[in-house]
Amino acid sequence: EKAWLWLQFMKSPLPQNNGGDKGITICNPDAISYSHIIEALSTYRAPVQSDSGKTNLNSLAGPPTLSAYESIEVLATQMDIEIVRRTPGNNLSSQWFLTEADKLLIILEDEYSKTMGGENSDHGWSQGDLERALAHGYRCLLEGWGRYAVAGVSTEGLTSNNGGSSKSEDNREHAIKRAHELLGRLESLASTIDQSDNAALVPSSCYSSAILALSVSNLPSAADAAEDVLGRMMSHYGIGQPSEFNQHAFLSSSFFNVAFSGCIAAHAKNNDAPKAEKILDQMMDLYDDGSLGREFVPEVRAFGTCIALWSKFSPANVRTKGSQRTNTRDKQEPPSQQQRMINADRAEAILSTLEGVAEMEVTKDGNFKLHATPYNIAILARVQTIAGNRGPSPKYKKYNYDNKEENVQIILHAQSILDHMEYQMGITPDPYTYSILLNAWCQQSCPGREGEKAADYAEELLRRRIEDVDIDKIYGDDVARSSRKREQSDIWPNAKHYSSVLKAHANTKSAGGAKKALALLSEMERRFYDANMLENDDSSEDVTEYHVDQKDVAKPDIVCYSIVIDAFANSRLMEASSVAHRLLRAVETKYEAGDVSMKPNTRIYTAVILALVHSPFIGDEQSELADDVSGKHTNNAQRAWSILERMKKNDATPNSFTYNYIINCAAQAGHDAENQRLSFEIALRAFQELRKGNNDDPDISTLHPDSFTYAFMLKACKNLLPPGSLSNKVMSQTFQECCRSGYLNDAVLDRLWYGVSRETFYKLLEKMPRKTYSPSGRENGHKNKAPIRADELPKSWSRSCNSWKRQGGRKVKDDMSWKKGVKMSVS
């Protein structure tokens, strides 16, 4: 900035009162001066702003208390010379300075053109001075525009309120184009200069700057342009041609590393893994034959980029020159099963090459160090070869369970990469390494023997990590302790790793899986709180105190508790509801003690109610659920309603599932008349509260009756009301409301068929205007199955009852959860 102001000062006319003649400038700058001013303008960095929005003066050149204008302005004032300041205060733009540098470069180019045409320079500059000035100006401005393309646009876009992302994108592409053009002009200038060391006029830093700029371009053609620049760079230095190698012009092998990595990154923008690997192969050829000397070692970053590209490569996603840029993963075509196998093999092959470089550098006493990231990507690529798993997107979240044994072998193959990494290469895995494998085992777990085997594999892997952690050593080291305070991920496995294994056991939906999940949760509690969770089988003992253990590993969070409660709710164990409620009490105790992260949510309360549906309650009722008026609960319906009241007390909003499970729980009351009366009152109360929420849009509201509500209510009427006119009337009104709401499905029809007389069933259908229905022959089939299906009835009756749900503001297919709900409603 000062240099630009000094140029104004030098070109200003000498004031008349200082004895100057009209038209005479203070000092006529020469071509070299112009090049130095271009250098100064090109190296300008925009001031960095703090979080408060104030300029950080430490980022400016010179003492922060001294204005950048002060010295030149003082001199200009003394000589009565006016200097125009075109930059408003501290709101400076790198693009503005680069544009001013471009204007000065044009002056040099015009003067040089005149000398090349046999004319004299208007400023009296010699051709030699102009050549040196132009070469220096090209180099500085090229690197300036390249630097601005890579970092300047994003930095100024964050600190500027003017313009949007499209303007920043245009500025970036302009900077990239300008850097590429200047490189071509510099090369052309170097070819016209008759001197033995003209190759030194184009240093390797210029080529690497142009390639880095092209690597951030969003134009598909940028990758080919970057590869072309790389070829020109190698040709310029005679690389690959020993007789032409120009060692004097060659500056540093590090710029070649940057150039190769930038070219690979440019192909990565186009999702073109084969071309990126081709550039990597060129790097390896130069490394193997030693063309660039011992200092040239391919960067780990280049290998990591290629491995990452292959892990998700699909030929359909490669961007060509005529293709449009894609911004979202939804537009990406997932690779086929065969392509995913190829991708995993290529990723592992590149990883093997990387290991070869590391082993070679160890013998040279180099500083080449491997880390876990390339291995993580290779492991993920192998896991994604499981049939049906097409990537991390929720759209392809579920695995294919048809080939369970084959899937297990794939995950074991991926786990062997971890073994090789840790035990043979001596590289410490990071949390993400274990997250990939634990999530794979979790997704593979399912009901059945093979699913339980997958869950056991997950826990075995987790315990391997637990045993590797020397907690006493870590907490005995003050440095390690302070480091952990700064970043909680230093010590792991963390709660997410535990929750993956807990989820794997829960997915088996078995008694054994639920018990294993509880045992693992108890272990977490013992390690973190020095408490033996649920060890004492006496439910009257209130577990309220948790003593913090300094040797903790992972804090059990609300997700861990929710998973274990879900596991017991689906286990059908006799003691499931008792264990679920005790876990809920533990969560509530922690929250009441001040741990806001353990606030019970809707899911955990609803899961406890579901456990009551599936198993009778076992325990000391006075101590466990003494929340009603009488101080004692007589049936599960009352217990479920008590949980609902506690739920509301803790500001957890009930949803349709919560009320549906209460109705279903009430519908399963015993044969005692008093219990049936109390249970039906609770079922009716839950149904009425759920209907109050029906004023909102059913597609948006989470509190409204649905097909399950009406099926469970019909079930309650059948089981709790005495046969007769009252039962028929209530069930008929419930069915008619279901049809009006558009939630009729086969489960509701089956409940109606099983609950009312045949005459009433057909009469309810005959009231509808479509046609008269009669037995269709299916009456002699399953006694609980209605002879008429919902798809035979008017569509308006089931208009709201489809297999779609809202997720992230959009409707998505949800066949599995729908079928699960239908099965539950008839059970």
C-alpha cells in the first residue's frame, strides 16, 4: 500500500512554489521500480478480522500503532502535493491491489512492445530493463492471483458484507484465469530472451501457483489445464531428459510436490480417480528414478486424495468439459456393486504403494510419517462393498442381509487392514477408524444367529480398544491430562463407540442381546461413575449417588440409555419393563442432580411404555411407581399413564407413538373386571388427548391419531368392554371416525372383523355409498383376518394411510417401519 502511494508521489508534478517547471515530475520511476511496486501490490494480504468483527492490527505490516499512510502523507503535505487515497479505511481488498498491479503491468507491456517494434520507450527505458521488469512483474502477479484464488476469495468473502457466493465464485474464476494467462506470457517472454539461463526466468513456484489456482476451479476443463501446466513445467526443466535437465533453473523439489498434489486435486474436483492416479504414478516414477533428487518425496496428501477418490468413484459421476457442476450428493450416481469392489481394491493398492514409500524413507532417516487417515478411507471403501450398502447417505443406509456370511467376511477383511496398520506398520488408529468398523458391525446385526454373531464381533473390537488404553498412565501424566481437557477425543473409545455396540446388541431384538447391552452399559457406569449399575437385584434400593472416578473413559449419555431401554422393550423378557423403568429412574436422577445433558426425552419415555406393552411389571410397586393418588398401581395401564405424567413434568412432549403404546398397554389388561374398567378409562383418556392434537396438519403434527391408534383402540374395546350393544356402538363409531380421517388399513379392518358381529361388520360397509359388500369366500380363512381388504374400499378412507413419512422436511419411503407397526397392531 505504501509502495502504491509512493508511486503516486513520484509521478506527481513538482509544485511551482518549490522552483519546479510546469510538467516536470518529482521523480520519473524506471521499469525496475514498477516491477517492485507490482511485487508489493501482489503480496498484499487482507487484514484478518476477529470474531468481534474488528480488524486484527497484528496482521498488518509494521507496528500496529503507526498508520500505513503517515510517513508518505507527512512528506506530501510538506511539499504541498496531493495524494489520492482510493481505499476506504481498513476495508481493503486484495483484488483491488491486484487490479492496480495489473494496470502497472500493462504499462510495462506497452513499453516493451514499442521496443520490440523498433521504437523508443516513452519513458526512456531500455529493452533489457523492461525484460527484467516484466519477468519479475509476471512472476509476482501470477503468484498473487494464484494466492488470491486459493485463499483470498474465501477470506474476503467471510469478512465482507457486499455480494454473495456467486460474486465470490466469479472473482475466483477470474483470478484463476488471470494466473493461467500470466504464466503463458511469462513463458513466452522467457523464450524470446536470448540468454543461457532463460529457464530461470520461470521458477517452479510459478508453475505450482498456477496449478494450485486451477485445482480450486469449478470448471471441468480446469483439470486438463492443470495437467497441461504440469507437462510444461516438466518440459521446461528437462525432467525425464537427463541431457536437458536445467539444474540451475530448478529451485526446489517442494514446488514439484505442490504441483503434482494440485493437479491431483484438480482431477478430484471432477471425480476422476483414474486420471488422478495417473498423476500419482508420474510422481512415483520420478521418485523411483531419482530425477528430482533425494529431497523429492511424494506427499501423503497426494496418496490420500487418490484413495479417497477411489473409495467413491463411479464413471457416471466423472465431470467432463461439457458437464455441469454438481453441488449435492443426491445428484451423484452411486457406484455399482462391481465398481465398489474395484474401488476397494484400487484404494488398497495405492495404500500399499504409500507404505512402500514410508518404508523406503525410514531407511533414509527421512521425516516421512504415516497417519491413520489413508487407512480409514481404505477401510471405509472395503466396508462399502457389502451388497446393498451404497455409501454413507441415509438413502442407502441399510445393508443387504441376504449374504450374511459374505458380509461378515468383508468386514473381517476391512478389520484386517486395522490389524496390519496397528501391529505391522505401528500406526495408532484414531476414533474414526473404530467408528467405521463398529458401525459396519452394527448395521450387519439383525435378529437371528448371524446378527447376534455380528454384534459379538462389534463388542470384541470395542474391548480390544478398551484393553489398549492405559488409563493410569494417561492420568498420571500432567501433560496428557491437560491435553484431554482441551480436546475430549484424546481418550477413547467414546460414547459414540459404545453406542454403536449397544445398538448392535439391540438390533438382534433378543433376550441375550438386551442383557449384553445392559452389561456393557453397566461397565460404562462403573468406569465413569464408580457405580455398579443395576448390580443389586433389589429394586427397592434407590440408586441415587454417582461418585466421579478420575479414571473415566466414556460418559454414558442419553443415547446409550435410550438404546438399552429399546433393547429391553423389544426383548420380550419377563423383567424387561422393570429393567427399563429402573434405567429411566437412573436417567431422571442424573438430570435432577444437575446433569442437563441427561434430560429424559420423548423417545426414552415412549420406549419404557413399550416395554410395559411387551412384558408384565416386576418389582416393588410402592418404591417404583408410587405416583398415583392411591399410592399403588394395580395394572400396567396405570403405570403407563404415570410415566406419561412424569414425561410431561420433565417437559418431554409426547407424540402419537406414546399415546398409541398407552392404548395398546391398556388393551392388554387381565380378566379382572375392575382392572378392565380402569384400563379402558385410561385408553379412552389417551385416545381423547390424542384427538385434541388433530387440529394441526397431520402431515406435520406429531400428535394426531393414525392407523395404529384406531387399531389399538378397537383392540381395547374388544378386550375391555363386555360383549353387547355398547361394545358394538363404540367400535362402530371408532371405525367410522377412522374412515373419515383417512387412516383405514388392513390392520384396522382385521380388528373390526374380530371385534364386532358379522352383521355389524357388513352393515358398516353397506352404509358407505360405493356398493354393497358381501362375504367373499375369505370368511372361512384365518378367523382374525377380515374377508375384505382396505384396497377394495374407497381410497378416501385410506388417503392419509400411506407408507411415507416426513424426514428432514421431505417425504421418504418407510415400508419397514410401516410393516412393523401393522404387525404390532395385530399382535
